[in-house]
Amino acid sequence: MAGPDRGCLCTHTIAEYYAVLTGKSVPRIAPPQAVNAVANLLGCLDAVPLCCEDYRRAIRWMADLGLQGGSVYDALIACAALKMEADALLTLNPRHFVRLGESIRPLVYAPAGSGNS
């Protein structure tokens, strides 16, 4: 698993990354190039596997906060960060994560210059 200076990503994010590259990116990336991009990403970051209980936790978390829809994917990423006892959760969408409450809020950072700090 991840070392003290190693980055991680939620296993769900691997599929989400491929989906965005091949479906929503401009320019759209062809599937073979997206496969290479995923391989490069996994060469830089460790994947944090989530089990069924992690998914239950994320869904309960969303229900408790009154959140719905795609916000559950943010909760899965937050669960992975908490599971790995991460020092930080880097995101271009910090507001998606700070709304998840005190357990995750102190970990949330946007990269400098992203305009979302």
C-alpha cells in the first residue's frame, strides 16, 4: 500500500477516469490511449480497494447528510482517504468534499492555481 509520501486513489476513480477520458474530455481520448493513461496513472498512485462495508458506509453517510445522486462517488473517494489515513485529499472540486463534514473537511485541498481553493 501507500508509503508516507505516496499518493492514492479510490478504485472507483480508475473507472471514472477512463469514462471521463473516453466520454467527456475535449478532445475525446480513444480507448487505447485511455488504457495507456490509466496505466500511467496507476504507475504513479496506489489504488485503495473498497469493500462492501465501505460502500455501505458511503451510502449511509450520504443519507445522513441528505445528499443524493452522484455525490456518493465523492463519498467513496472520501472513504478511501479515511481508510488509508491520508494526510490530504487533493481535488479540483473541494466544495464536493468539504460538505461531507468534519471527518473529511480538514483533509481537503485544491492544487495551487486551480481557482478552487
